[in-house]
Amino acid sequence: MTVQFDLEAEIQRLLTEHDRIAEQGITVHRRENVVVLGGEVESAERRDEICRQITGRFPEIEITCDIGITRAQAPSEVEEIS
Amino acid sequence: MIRIAAVGDVHVDKDVVGRYRPALEQLPDRADALLIAGDLTRHGTPDEAKCFATEFGGLAVPVVVVLGNHDHQSDQQQQVTEVLTDAGITVLECSSTVLEINGHRLGIAGAKGFGGGFAGACASNFGEREMKDFVGTTEDIADRLGESLRSVRCDALVALTHYAPVPETLAGEPLEIYPFLGCYQLGNAIDSAPTALALHGHAHHGSERGRTPGGVPVRNVAHPVIKQAYNVYQLLSETVDSQLVPA
Ligand SMILES: [Fe+2]
Ligand SMILES: [Fe+2]
């Protein structure tokens, strides 16, 4: 159990503190023997870099990368504040 | 009527330049100003700030920002601020600005803010030096944001922070990290002035809407929350209607 928590913490800190990643908004969930990464980033390059770094650092662990790229289209609606 | 476009957590670096631009080119047709709620960059380097200024600068509307925690990562927040200011972007840190829009004065007071948590589960200014420094920083920023808000003379007042002033807009984040996402002192500062709208970012997995204890509408405009280039909020709708009749 401790090992599992350590792994998730280690991945979380790598995601934030690794100079080429610096993401705080990635979720890390363990499902059986698979670690699922979720959340959204600003570019496909960032998503690919995350997967590359995590699989490189933890080669023995199966990683599923469900990270999306946040859409950046113009809005079509206005919200009235009152 | 005033229309404000807002987004936060755009985390710009070379790989993002160009992604927002098509939506930003349409912004002047949809809003009178653009407010950005911090985490403008990934690591807070002057080079990344230049990328941000390239992407979000040079618009036909004023751009007003606060920095986020990512913009402090390289300890170069002063240089980052200079790059942005040189590009014509207004950077607020416990300070305010007034924009003249459609004959109205839009006041914006902004600060990065800090963590500390919320009522019933907050840190105290007590114990180790490091803990007192942490909560002392929170209190100091919130006090100065409150002063900035109360000092502005305007028709509509907006508070702009990176950290959250209420827990409602954090819903979706793990409860355990709430103290790192915002603090109730920012909410009190916002309530100490006649604030019409409070905008923040930082909570990428949070929710869009909340209210301060005093009833001020709060919007989390973190990019992964709003899932588009920016949101648009309309203020002073009724005032404009009444003023359509010439005095
Ligand atoms: Fe962020
Ligand atoms: Fe942040």
C-alpha cells in the first residue's frame, strides 16, 4: 500500500518539478497495474513529453496517457453578471 | 454595458504561440478588455514572458493581468513584469487600474494572492517561523488587495487574482490541496469593497461559479475549466439601459 502511494506521489512531483514538464494539473490514478494520467495541457508536445518522461522513469509500470489538449476556440456566448 | 473577456492558466511557452491568436483576433468584436488571471507562463522566464506578450499583446483592447505561481518559478517575476509592461500589458500586484469603456469607468484591482485554506480548515499564523511566514504572506497580500479594491473610484469594480477567494470554485479538486489553491482572506478583501465580479484561476480541475460570503459572484477562469480561449462577462447592463434615455 505504501509503495502505491509513494509511486503516485513520485509521479506527481516529477510532473511538477521536472523542468521540461512543470504541470500541476495532471491527475495520477492507479487502476490494477496500470497508472492512468489525466487532465489537460496546452499542447500536444507537452502531452507527449509527459508520457516520454514518465515511461522513461518508470519503465516497469504500464502507463496510460489520457491527457487532453485544452481547446482554444473563441466563445459564442456572454454571461451577464448581476 | 461593459464586456470583459477573461482566462487564466494559459501557461505560454514557444509551443503555445499561435494557438490562441485566431480567437484573440475576434476578441475586440466580443469584449472591451481582456483580463488574465495568472500562470501566464510555464516557468516564469523572460523568454516565456515574451512568448506570452507575442500571443496576448498587440490587441485592439486593453490587457490586464496578474502573475501566478508559475510566473514566480524562476525568481524572475520582476523581469517578467517588465517584459509584459514593455508590451503594453498592465500587470497588477496589490494595485489597481481604471479603464474608460463606453463612457464607464471599469476598475480592476489585482493580486496574485496565496494559499492558506478556507473557513474551518485553514492555516493559522502560529508556530514555526516558516508557518508564520506562509500565513503572514497570505494575510499581507489579502490586506493590500483589500486596500487596492477600496481605493478605486469606478462604475464597476472587478477583483483579479490567481489564487481562489472561495472554496466553491475549487469543487473538483482534491479537498487535501484546497489550502494550496486559495484562502478565505481573499474573499474577505473582495467583500470589503463594492466588488461586482471576482475572477481567479489556478484550480485547473475546479468549477466555474461561486460566490463570496458577501455575495460577490466569483468565476474560476482557468483555461482547463472554461475550455475555450476566454469567457466573456457582461457588467452594468441595467445602468446602460437606463442611460439610453438622454439626461
Ligand atoms: Fe495554472
Ligand atoms: Fe497556478
